[in-house]
Amino acid sequence: MWRFILIPLFIVVAGCVQIPPSPQEIQAKKFESVPGKAVIYIVRAPMDSHEASGLLLDDTGPITTLAGTFYRWEVTPGVHRVAGYAGASESVTLTAEAGKFYYLEHAVHGTPRSGPQFTFLRQIDERNGRALVMRAQHL
């Protein structure tokens, strides 16, 4: 009888264990600038839809975002476009300056049955951007 109680309990407890941050995540959350480069953070809020969605930087380097994750791009100064692909049409164009940080919030709304139905991408201020990154996990 105890097996029937303990096994589900162990499964629930194991599901609550957090994975330790990777070295890339620890480094990215230090918010250190890179000489001669700008940094763009893409972040999804933890309470966002569980549906995945893809983004491109200047039509190269596709990434797939998930709820509660972030990605850090180090880019050369100049104009850069971050845009959705595979059915997503959102985009933001930034004029990046060396030594500066830019934060883009990527949101996806949908269901497992219908997939992503609506996506948006917007630039957010540094305070809110850093707060979202600190709560998220690196892709």
C-alpha cells in the first residue's frame, strides 16, 4: 500500500527540482558588455503560452523561444531586424550602439491544440528587461 502513496509522491517531488543554471546562463545574467558590440536580449515571460515560436536576427540565426526563456545575441553596431518566421509576422528594427543593451519581449498566445495563434515582439525598458531575464532560463 505504501508503494502506491510513495511513488506518486516521489514523482511530484522530482518534478519540482530545478535544473541548475548553465555556464552560459550565469554569464548572460551578469549583463556584461562586449567591446565593440551591442547586446540584444530576447525574453519570454514565464506566464506566457507554452507554445514555441521562432525568431530570426537579420534573416539568419533562427532561434525558438519558449515560455520563461531568454536568448542573448551579441551584434555589431548598426541596424538590426529581429523578426518572426514560420507564420509569425512580428518584427522590431533596432539601431544598435556598441556597449548598449537592448531588451525585446516576445509573447506567444495559443494552445497545444491550435498552436501559436498570436505573437508579438516589442522593445522594453532596461529595468523590466533585466527583471524578465533574471526570472527566465537561457535557451
